Amino acid sequence: MALVGDVYRLTASFPASEQFGLTSQLRRAAVSVPSNIAEGAARLTRKEFLHFAGMARGSLSELETQLLIAHDLGFISENEDLSAQLDELFGLLGGLINSLRDKN
């Protein structure tokens, strides 16, 4: 969930004109990742957990794309890049998904 805090801190300096645009999109995508994992873990079957883990991966991909857009628009710099954190989360989430698939 550290990613959520990082995204909130990062977007706090975005232009006010982006409050309901890219700022909102980034924050919702970031919150969606751990939320989907939590919801899936609370479900009764592995199949349901796998479904929500896939949704979390989709949200992580969405977040990655939106961060690239924010960078291209000059809202974030290379120093503020979260790609290493995203790469780590993609790996962890991929491991979870593979584990859930193997047990089905």
C-alpha cells in the first residue's frame, strides 16, 4: 500500500486543472490495486480470488500508463518515477496469480 501514498504525494503537486482528470485517475487506479487484492482474498473460492487478482493487475497496468502520460505532460520528473516499485508489484502479483492458477 506504499504505492498508494506515493501516488497521492506525487499527484498533490499536479496542476489544479487536473484535479478531476489525471490526478483522480491515478489515485483511483492506485487505490484499486490493494482493494482488489483484499476483496479477492476475502472471497470464498480461489477462482474468485484469481479474478480479483487479475483486476488488480489491470489496475496496475492502468496506473503505469497514466504515470507515463503524466511524465510526458511534464507533471512528474525522472526522479519521481515509480517504475521500480511498479516492476516489483507486477512481479509479486504475477506470482500470486500463478499460485492461484496452479491450485485450480
